[in-house]
Amino acid sequence: MFGRSTTDTEITEASYGPKNRRKGNDFHIGSLNVRSISDQSKAEAFDLLAVNSGCKVIALQETKRKEGEWIMASGAELICKRREAREGGLAFWIHKDWLECLVETKRESDRIITATFDFHGSHLHVINVYAPTSAAKETQSDKFYKDLKKVYTRLSKWDSSIIICGDFNAVVGCSSDDLPYVGAHGTGQRSDNGDRLVNFAFSSRVSILNTIYPKRPSRKWTWISPNGKTKNEIDFILTNRREIAVDCEVYCDYLNCSDHRLLRARFRSTAKKEKSRKFAKTKRDGGERSWDPVRFKNTITEMLTENQPTCYEELTESIRSAASTATQATHQLSRISEATKKMMLSRFQMIHAGQTKNADLAKINNEVRRSLENDLDKWREVKSLEAAVKGRSLKKTKRALTLKSSPFTNLERPDGSTTYNRPEIRKLVLTHFSNLYAATTREPRSRYTHPDEPEILQH
């Protein structure tokens, strides 16, 4: 029932290339539209493919199987969620080694389900999606990405690792304008659903792994037409943690009952890395503080000499008081200076008093703008100097200090319809402002034709 490397007699762990034989902290997450695993024979055939692929979790679309949980012959568990008749159903295939790490599975909508795993002390969320096809109405596609954005926002609040995989029914292609979330190794001509997917990647700051890693054409396409002439890359894997992603490619074996191929991504992480990431952003309330041991020693000596403690509670209270006295808040450079804050306060008071037409308001607006620009330049200069002294990457520091801006995800056409195509959005913006600032009035001609009239008066 498979391609070249699987057999129906036994289940064995596959050796799928020397570069993927690295053991330890590597794991694979996959995605496959199975079309149907409603009967037991198809489910067993898929179980064999899944084990040989080396994946720990596989997101399945169009299972057409009733809701429930099944233990497969390999020891893995197949978890199917409730489905609508027209949607086909979603499921997770989870390897036996990862069943102990499974926290929960949840049905978010007819087209989105999630699975949460314990990941080195934090959480790893796998979101399984099945997007509407290109023939569906625009309202259905917009609703799908709105629901997906809502689920992603809720899960990303806890600084978790999120992997989104599934059949997006979209062709992304490649473009140099979409870096860094879309790579330069996509295939095909971008479709309308592809524009929606790219806009979601930009607004959520997730990377589309298929487009990042260069592969042979035979390792790129995930769907083939019934006549075998058309091949497209419409299944994708996205993540909010690009640093743990190692590879993304198509597994060449296939199911006879499906016109899709298994897409898998390889990730690498360790408990030490996750722990350091978990506590990297932890800061003390009130900023950084400095410790003065000499002051602490003198303070505690004075306290114990003047008022000797008579019980344990008084002793601990004296130590806390001395420690608080010896701890001082370190002065930190503010991004906005006090002078700028005073000007902003005076501007606020002027507007609040109703003096919006005063010429002084325009003057103070310019002063606030210039002062903010100078403060930001000083802030970037100080932070870049700190990064250079500490031996950090200046390129990453410069990228972190840039002002973040959210790109347009869609734009309304003059006829009232909505477009998600980025080149068309740029064209609409250019046309709008060109018409806005274009000279549309003609120079009036003089009504007098007297021969002695000077020529300069005509202009």
C-alpha cells in the first residue's frame, strides 16, 4: 500500500538519511491529509507509514472517522475529534513515547484542534488546521484565519512553543519582500489563500518552515492532481520559534488512499535551553539593584549594638531592614528624557484646555517630535555600546532596537471588496496617494484679449 521503503509485514524504525540519524534531543512533527482512514485497514496502513517516518506527532486532516481514541498496533494513539459531515474531521497520531507528555487535546472549531505537551518544563502546543479551499467563499476563509488568530493569541500569552501544521489549501510561492517570516524557497504562484497565510505569518510573527530550507523539487510538493500532471505545495508547518527548527521536507512514502504526502519538520531543543529561555526575561520589580556589603555590615552592627534582639523574629527583622538599606536601585537610562516628558505634559494640558488652534500648539508639537527623535537616537547609541562591550551581536541589537510596525494584512478596494494580495495593496496605496496629491485644477485663462495687455498678467 506504500511506496518503496515500507512493508506490510512488520513495523520497524526507519533510517531516513544520515543527516537525520542524530538521536537525543531531535524530534519530528508531521502533517498529512489522509483523505480517509475510516476503516481499520487504512488506519493500520497509515500507522505503518507514521512509524517509519520517525515522527512523534502527526496532524491529520479529512480522517472521516468518528470521534474517539484508538491504540494502534505500534502502541501509538489515534485521537479523533468531533467533526461536521462536510469538513472531514481532524485527528492527532501520537507516538507511544510521547503519550506520557500529553497534557490535553482540545477542539477549537470545525477546522482547528490543538494538542498540548509538557516540553522540558514548559508547554508545546501543536495546532492542527484544515483551511477552506480556493473555491470556498471569502467569508469562510476570513472566518478561518480569524479563529486561527484567536487561538494563536490565547496560546502565545504564556510564552509557549507553538507549531501550526495542516492543509492550508494555499500556494505561498516566494518573494524577497516577505522576509524574514517567508523564505526564498517556496514554489508556485501565490494564490489568494497564500496571501492570507502570509499576512497571518506577518501579523503573528511565525515562520513558514517550508519556504526557508532549500530542497529538490521532488521534496517540495505535497499534493498531486488525479491525472498526475499538477503538483503543488499546499501543506505547511509554521512555528513561533525559528531557533529550534532544523529542517522541513516531504517524506517520500505515500498512502494509496491519499493524494497528499507526509510533510515533516525536525526540531532540536534541550532541557537546559528551555530552562534558560524560561528565566531569561525574568527581571526584578523596580529595575536592577546594586548591593553595598560595607553599608550592610555597618547598618547591622549599629542595630545589634543599640537594640539587641530578644527573640528570633526581631533578629530576622533587623537583618531584613539592614539588607533593604544596603540595596539601592541602579539608575537606568530612560528611553524618553524628563525634558521630553515635561513638554508632552504641557502639550496635554494645552489640548485639555481647548487651545487646539493656538500657534504655540504647532510649535510644541514640532519640539516634542524632535526631542523624541533625539532621545531614541541616544537610547540606540547607549544600547549598541552596551552590546559591543558585552560581546553581543550588533546585528541582532540593531534589529531589536528598530521601531516595530504591523504591516497591512488586507485593504478595501474602491468597489468595496477586500484584497489580501500584497502587490495589489501596494498598488492601491500608491494610486490613492498619487490621486490625493495630484494637481487636478487647471490654470484659469484670462477673459481679456486686449493687444496692449502685458504678457505676464496672463500667468
